[in-house]
Amino acid sequence: MNIHEYGTGNENTIVLLHPSLVKWDYFEYVIPLLETRYHLVIPALPGYDPESREDFSCIEVIAKELSQWLLKHNCKNVHAVYGCSMGGSIALRMVIDHDVSIGHCILDGGITPYAYPWIITRCIAIKDFLLMVIGKKGGLQLLQKVFSMDEYSEEDLQYMADVFAHTTYRTMWRTFDSSNNYFVPGKMKNPDAKIHYWYGQKEKKERRRDLRYIEAFFPNTEFVEIEELGHGGLVLKRPALFAQMIESL
């Protein structure tokens, strides 16, 4: 896994985990706003790295690999881990594993596991996979509506099309299957990290199950609804607000 670092001389480390179907440069607008104050660690997650042919594995494995990288590079105490959508799943697993000390865990529209019978989770995974196949073959406008994303420019849509072209069907299947079904212990002590769940106003309906899940498993979570934003829009549409929210932790 390729790791990109900025502000390496700064004391407080922040890990930024991108969602699926984008590359690590998803954070290009916020890097200049944060690198003077924080040590930024930005993984190019497997399956979405144009410099690697590695496919996505699973949430648990990637979370463990990131924690091991942080320990190897003397980042035992992490100020914050931020993850958007799929990235939020990885961030939450890092908190559960507790291999490194994490001060804040921010889930931005983070995906939580389904609490359904196995056969139902298979059907959901197949549905999500087929939607991704449609997107890969040219139906990006449809995906915007299905996943409550913000409206994007033609340039943004071309970016997504390029990512789809690189992304294998194996990576797409594993991404949604793992993000929807990764393991969270039924009984666990309160995490040391402060949990924050951010979500866009436009995606509130689609995040209802995730919101209920987080509230049930992590009752001390701070919930923040952001007006006039859809899924994954904070970093891209309002980078200054994102930086302000990070700095307020």
C-alpha cells in the first residue's frame, strides 16, 4: 500500500481515508489547508491506486496494515483518523483493533455493517455490485442519484470515469461486500477515541441505518449534520469548512 505524507515535521498526526471509487488525491484541496499544522498520512487504498495493480482486500486487513505502518513509523499516538464512506469503515476498525492510540475518529457518511441474515447481505452486495458495473460502463449520472451525491462538473465525472476504468470487478465486489459486512464485536468497551459522525443533509435518509447503528454501539458519538451537502461532498465542495472542523477537534 502506497502512503503519501505531508507536514512530516508536525507533531499531531491525522490519517485521511478516502471513499471508494476515487483516488487518494480526493484530498488535494484540503492538503494545503492542513499540512502546515498537521502530519498528514494519506493512504492510496488498494484497488484505487493507479500506481499499483493490487486489488482491494477487506476492511479488517487494510485497517490492520495501516496500524502496522503507523507503528513502524513511530506514530503510536494519532490525533485523528478521518474516513469518508468506505474510509469510515476502515477508520472504525482501526479504533476497534486499538493497535494505535487514536484521539478522534471521524466517520463522514461512514458505512456500518448490516445486521441482517447472511442471504440478505448477499442480495444487497449483488445489487450494489451491479450498480457499480453500470457506472463502469458509463452510467455515472445514475449513480449520482442513487447514492445521493452532489452534482458534479463534467471534469469531475470524467475523473470518476477514469477511476472506474482502473478499478477491477474484483475490487468493486470486495469493496461493497466488505464495507457492508466487516466485523464489529457485539460487546465492546467504550473506545478510547472520541467518535464523530458527520453526514450531509442531502444524504440523511440514506444514512438512517448507519446513524442508528452508531448511536446503538457508540452512544457517546457526536453527530454533526452539514447543510446542503450530499454523500462525500464535504472534502470536495467545502474544503475550508472541512479544515475548520478538523482544527476544532
